[in-house]
Amino acid sequence: MAEPVRVCITGAAGQIGYSLVYMVGSGVVFGNDTPVILHLLDISPMMGVLNGVSMEVNDCALPNVRDVVATDDPAVAFKDIDAAFLVGAMPRKEGMERKDLLAANVKIFKAQGQALDQHAKKSVKVLVVGNPANTNALICAKYAPSIPRENFSAMTRLDQNRAQTQIAGKLGIPVSDVKNVIIWGNHSSTQFPDLRHATAHVNGQDVPVYDAIKDDAYLKGEFITTVQKRGAAVIAARKLSSAMSAAKAACDHMKSIWQGTPEGHFVSMGVFSDGSYNTPEGVMYSFPVTIQDQKWSIVKDLPIDDFAREKMDITAKELCEERDDAISACQD
Ligand code: NAD
Ligand code: LMR
């Protein structure tokens, strides 16, 4: 067995935490041969609940879990960690946009950036899930200057999973037979789920999704709005935001970082823009990436048509506005 990996999950007493703690402990993210030490963080009033979660993880008798540390102290939670799932934040309620959470949540990510900077390993990989995820990740990295900013990413994998599932359902094929769907931009209703480069495995071969589903009105209309509005649809139905599917997507995202992407596949995640595809440099924009040796690279030179360009610019503009609002909220 390999050395144990220290993994922090914030908001571990919350909804997403309840699924995520089990999934990470089960070995699906870091590998069946890699033990984990779980560092569970929540706020002081939630310590009773967190202790219950901690008892339950122990009672799961998961062979990969070497130890569980449950705490309300970020200095303890982030001490020497290799990976962090930053989930702890307020979720939105019906009728809100995710950016409405900015003022309430961004200061959490400022403080956690500062704590990561002091206590985590410099190689730590930080996935931000708490909304608005892209901008929180930007702020977290800004306040952790001793950690390479490439180590921070924001979750748009849930949007990618949603998009893949829509297409698989439309074609009546397993979801694993749809690949290279792209989520561009923000994890918000301005995101652009793009099928132009996606393929589907039909009748024994990989074909472009645009050839498999010859229905431009659907592909450029209902498909996009369904994915953009899926989070709100789940809130309307459950009266609570997505949790099981968010935890699964967080595991998929971290697994891609830890174990790499298969040949010929790319995945989407919010990472610092280097200006690729004429996006604004420095915002956390969701791009298609490939990953090797725990380092991501933006997939280059995909053709972008006018339809895509317009949508990619709309979501970029929103990210710039969120960045400016977040920076001023952190100065208050
Ligand atoms: P929840 O309210 O059930 O749980 C959040 C937990 O975070 C609570 O236990 C709370 O006490 C804790 N918390 C608050 N401040 C904290 C802090 N400073 N440090 C540590 N813990 C803290 O919410 P949830 O449903 O688990 O959602 C959590 C966040 O994830 C929300 O912001 C939600 O919008 C977001 N989310 C993002 C995605 C995505 O795709 N990026 C998907 C689903 C949900
Ligand atoms: C989601 O996409 O389900 C989450 O970001 C929760 C939300 O507020 O939509």
C-alpha cells in the first residue's frame, strides 16, 4: 500500500459532505491502494453533527480510511494536507442565482486561502465546490500566494456530467459512450455547454454528436438551457440544492487530477485563464483540459464558430464582474 494521502473536506457536516466523505473514504478518488486520512472541517455550531458523521465513517469500516480528524479549526484541518475539497459555504435557495451568494461566501474563501497558505503542503490540490465556485477559487488562490495557482480549480464537472447524461438519454446509449462535451466559462446560468467537439459511440463507432443527433434546434437550444438551469430545477424539486450528484462530480474532478485523463479524453474544470481562446486572463474560466502527472493543460486549437464565440464571451463577462465584486467584498 502507498503512503496515506491527507484529504480535507470542508462543510463536512453539510449535505454534500454527507455523500462526499463516504465516497472519498471508499477509495474511488485516490485509488484502492491508497489509504486516506480524512480531515473534516465545519464551523463550531456544527461540531455535534460533524462528530456524528465521523462516527459513521468509522462504522463504515472502510479499509482505505486510516484516520478521521473532525475539527472546527482550519489550522488543524489544513495541516500538511495533500488535497482539499472546499465545500463549506452557503447554498442558494429557490429564485437565487449562484452569484447572489458572493457577498456571503467569498470571505470564507479568503480566510481559507490564508489558512491553506500557512498550513497545507505547497503541493496541495484544491478543488472549490462552494458557490460561486469559480470566483471563490480565484479568491482562495489569491490569498494563498505560496501555493502555485495551478493547484486551484473550480468545479464544473457536475455540468459536464449533466450534459453527458442528456445526450446519452437522447441517443439511448450509456453515459460512458459520450465523450468530450465541454463546459466553457462560469458554473452559472451563463455557462456554455458545447457539443461541437463531443462524440457518441453509436453502431460500433465514435461519431460527432452533431451527426448522431441531427437536430440543431435541440442542440443549440433546449440542450443548452436544460444544462444551464439544471441546478435550479433540482432546487425547485428538492427544496435543497444538488448534493449526491455534486459529491459524485467532486470525486470525478479530483480523480481526474490525481489519476489523469485517459488518452483522447478531455474534461472540463475552472482553471486560471492564460488568455486561451480569447478569454480574459486571470479569471477562473472553465476550459477543456487534459491531465498528466497531476498537471492540467488546456486543450488548444479547437475551432470556435460565431455561435460559440458569442456564448463564451457572455460567460467571460460575468466572470469579470464577479471577480471585481469579490475583490471589493474582500477589502471591506
Ligand atoms: P449545506 O448548507 O448543506 O452545507 C454546508 C456546510 O458548510 C454546513 O455544514 C456549514 O456549517 C458549513 N460551513 C459554512 N461555513 C463554513 C466554514 N467557514 N468552514 C467550514 N464549513 C463551513 O450546503 P451544501 O448543499 O453541502 O452545499 C455547499 C456549497 O456547495 C454551496 O455553496 C452550494 O451552492 C455549493 N454547490 C456547488 C456545486 C458545484 O457544482 N460547484 C454543486 C452543488 C452545490
Ligand atoms: C448545482 O449546480 O446544482 C449547484 O451549483 C447548486 C446550485 O445552486 O445550483
